[in-house]
Amino acid sequence: MNAHTKTDKSFGIIPIKRVGDQWQVLLIEQLSKIGDNSYWVFPKGHAEENETALQSAKRELFEETGLTAQKIVQEPKFSLEYSFQFDGVQIEKTVDFYIGVITDDTVVLQPEEVKEAGWYTLDEAMKRLDYSDTKKMFTQVQAYLTEFKG
């Protein structure tokens, strides 16, 4: 790792709810901190001082969407790894996601960070997600959810 590389870790929750006999997931349209654009992702963010991974994931879910997961699946967790440039620094990023079952699905968005949010079937979500690494991780999530009873 050279001097211009930093590692960065975030934690998030993939919010799911039961609709009839299938799962739906919540995606948020996140406003980019770097450029003037937005992208569809799952709620996530950095840990604050002394927070565990799970505490951060729950707090970020609540801050960005107003949702609280009634049940969180801690294993398996689903991870993303990617890198990007910011201010001439190479950022090596890891995000760990937990599945969170939502029963009260009233969404309250954090307007500074989130433009829009929506519940989607797994197939719709796959089409809507913006990044190939997120889509790749979501294939594992889909496979898991076909067996998951909640």
C-alpha cells in the first residue's frame, strides 16, 4: 500500500420486508459526496467512536431512512470491496452488510444525504442498483433470501 492509499470501512443494513410470499428490499438514492450525482444503494455509513459494526449499521439505517430492523441476521454478512480516487488518494473501501427484517416500513428520509427511497422486489432491486460490485453482492443476498423464512 503506498502513501496515497487509505483503507475505509463502512457498515450497513439491507432492509427487507415480507410482501405476500416474497421479500422486498429498500434501496436509497444516495446523494454523492464527491460529484453532483446520486446512485441507488443500501443504507450504510461509518462507525462513530466506540460503536460496534452492528451499532453503526443500525444507526445509519435509522438516520438515513427512519427505519428500525425488528430482527437482524448477523451471519452471514455480505461484504463489498471496491476502490476509488478522492482528492488524489486511492481509497480501498470495505462495506459489511447485515440483513434487517423490517415490520414497520414507514420511511423518513435524511434529506442531506438521501434523495429518494423505495421498496423493490428482488428482481427490480437488481435492475435498479447502480454498481456492478453491489449487484454481485446482491446475487448472494438473493440466493440467501430464497431460503430465508425471517
